[in-house]
Amino acid sequence: MIAIAVLGHGTVGSGVLEVFNKNHESIIQKAGEDMEIRYVLDRRDFPDVPYHDKFVKDFDVILNDPEVRVVVEVLGGLNPAYDFVRRCLEAGKNVVTSNKELVAAKGAELLAIAREKNVNFLFEASVGGGIPILRPLSQCLSANQIVEIAGILNGTTNFILTKMFREGMAFADALALAQQLGYAERDPSADVEGGDACRKVCILASLAYGRHVNPEDVHTEGITHITAEDVRYADAWGGVIKLIGRVKKLEDGRLFAMVSPAFISRESQLATVDDVFNGILVRGDALGDVVFYGRGAGKLPTASAVVADVIDAVKHLKARKYIFWEPAKDGYVCDYLEVPAAMFVRIAARNRAEALRSVHGLLGSVTEVVAPGVENEAAFITPTLPEGEIARALQALQALDYTILSTIRVLDY
Ligand SMILES: NC(=O)C1=CN([C@@H]2O[C@H](COP(=O)(O)OP(=O)(O)OC[C@H]3O[C@@H](n4cnc5c(N)ncnc54)[C@H](OP(=O)(O)O)[C@@H]3O)[C@@H](O)[C@H]2O)C=CC1
Ligand SMILES: N[C@@H](CC=O)C(=O)O
């Protein structure tokens, strides 16, 4: 009998218990071993659940039980999750986690401990919720050089954008609904300011290219400044606005990585990814493009990925699954200002023709975008130029007394 402990009984933890109990027969059949969830650690009591007798408050009870071979960490946050996970791995226990903050910050170190102790450290649910993405990336696509990864990686912001711009819901109401549905992080600014998608980009980049990428090195913008006018312009241009996380290997071996809102053409495979769904495009040199699509957050979808990792860990108790990446290195992620981009720009302007003449003088030939009913401003898409050049031209425009109302990247996926 393999004993399992679950740290955290919130949205994901309670989902893990639900899926494990509901599908117990088929789960043990697939794992090839009998398994039980012996402990659930949480600071609260849950007297009404049928497994109320499994709750403990003292982590050492779990750490000191030699029959606990797999520990599921679904507490969230860095502390005490990092301390608990490190001590479990050092004690020779396998660990499964959905905690992207932990993996993005400490992945290289925890994978090194797992390798040294010959145990599994698995984190499929940390990217894309219930979507299988990390296992396909490290196994099914392993014959490819990964050219690029780009996608909608945060369910909460995609849900908010969909509710706001399809149903006219206010930002705060859409966020409150996402929180109620269990999609948002404990601190939802991580969702709306792009930090959660950034952590996922870091995990994808680390796994795809074999070296740890720190969130601090990835330029990150969220969705809080996106307005209804921006969406009207996107619509007039022929597209939608999505929060896109991306990473690409450059010819000189460095990486380019970024999280930002972007105009995406209606023809793009990512344009129709709505609500809590995520869509992740992986471009391999042999395969070409493959897109992974599904529910990116929520109790049962996330639990589905966590429990699958538990099964995988139990199947690989003797021969651990080989996942590893090198520690981070200074200068590995390039400055985003070096990289070419096309930018949608709105400026306040009473005289549109005059404003566009100034813009042409600074940026060359731009494409004007007109949104029906939006007045006293000019909007255009810049040519594809290094972002630093665009930024300097926009500064020069401000020096001519034009106010920049918004800048949104235009991407072609
Ligand atoms: N929700 C989702 O859709 C997804 C979440 N994730 C990740 O999974 C992890 C868990 O998320 P989620 O389930 O939503 O979070 P919740 O906040 O719903 O659950 C966390 C649970 O752990 C408890 N807890 C936290 N710290 C401690 C502690 N030190 N000691 C004892 N109990 C503790 C919390 O108690 P209390 O509430 O009293 O603080 C809560 O019951 C996070 O890393 C999240 O980013 C990943 C993919 C999807
Ligand atoms: N808050 C996250 C949860 C899943 O990772 C999201 O909304 O995507």
C-alpha cells in the first residue's frame, strides 16, 4: 500500500480528494499499486467531509511516516511550500505540485534534489491547469528543437477579457466571478498583472530549453490598462486582444520571453480560445505547430493533472522520471527592447491628419486604424522595429505634446 499525503485542502486539494476517491478503482489499476490518501494537511478543519479523520496540522507527522511515498503540495505560495517540498524530497519522498510560483522560483534546485535522491518531482498542473502540456513537451516532442512557445496561459484573465468584451461585464465583476469559480490566485493581482502567466512562461522555457528562467528576467504586462476603446480598435483591425505569454530561442543561444496583451488576428488559432480555456502553441523544428487547448484553471481540471502526476510518480517509484534543467545564468534572457515588434498605438489628437504626419516623420510608414465612434484620437500600427526604437519614437511624440493613450503589441500566430 502506497500512502499519499495532500498538503492543502483548498480548490485544488479538495479536487484531488474528489477525483482520487471517485476514480479510485481505475486509478490504482493504472498505477499498478494499491494507494490511499493517508493525510490531508490544512490549517482549517473540515468536519463535514467524509475523510475528516485524515486531517493533520503538523507537517512532521507526514514527513516522519516512512509509508508516505508521494506528497502532493497544493498549498500555494512560496512559504512554507518550498520548505515542505524540499524536506520531502530530501527525505526521499516523491512530490507532485500545482504550485507554479514554487516551480518558477525554485524548480532547478528542487529538480537537483530530486535527482540526487532518486525521486520524482512532477508539476504538470503548474502550467495550463488540466491541459497536458509539460509531459508532451518533455516526452512526445523531445525529438524536436523547440523554436517557440506562445499562448494564453492564464484562465482568469482570459475569462475576464471574454466576460468584459463579449458580455459587457465590468472588470471588477468579472474578476469576482473568476474568484468565486476558483480560477484566480489567492492574490489575484498575480493574474491581472501578468505574474501568473509569467511564471508559466518560465516553467515552459526552463523545460523546453534546459535552463532555469527567473520570472524577474521576463518583461511582464497585465490586462488592467486595457480599455473598451482598445477592444473596438482590435475589432476594427480584424482581431481580438489576448494576454499572451511567449518564449523563443534566438540564434545567439539567448532567449526572448515576454508576457503582454496583444492584438491577435481573428484567423489565429488562439483567437477563439475564450473563457477559462488556455491555448498553447508549440512550434517544433520537425513537427511544426501543435496547439494544446483545454481548461486552464478550476478545481477538477487541475486535480485531473495532479492525480495523473501521482499515478506517474507511483509507476516510477524505482526508476524516476528524468526531468532536469540547469540553474539560471545571467544574460541568458535578452532585453526585450532589442527584439523587433509591431505595436498598435493610440494617441490623443484633435487633428488626426496632422498627428499622423508627425507619426510618419518619427516611425516611417504606419498603418492607420479607425474605430467607429472613437473621436479625438489617432491610432496606428507601427512597422516591425526593435522595441527600443519604437519606445524612442513614442518619447519623441510625447515631446511634441501628444499623449500616448495605449500601446499593445501586434502578434502573428
Ligand atoms: N485554482 C486553480 O485553478 C489552480 C491553482 N493552481 C495552483 O495550485 C495551488 C493551490 O491553489 P488553490 O487550491 O486554488 O489555493 P487555495 O487557497 O484554494 O488552497 C490552499 C489551501 O491550503 C491552505 N494552506 C495554505 N497555507 C497553509 C499552511 N501554511 N498550513 C496549512 N494550510 C495552508 C489554505 O488554507 P486557508 O484558506 O485557510 O489559507 C487553503 O485551504 C496554488 O499554487 C495555485 O497557484 C494551479 C493550477 C490551477
Ligand atoms: N490563476 C490561474 C490558475 C491556474 O493556473 C489561472 O487563472 O490560470
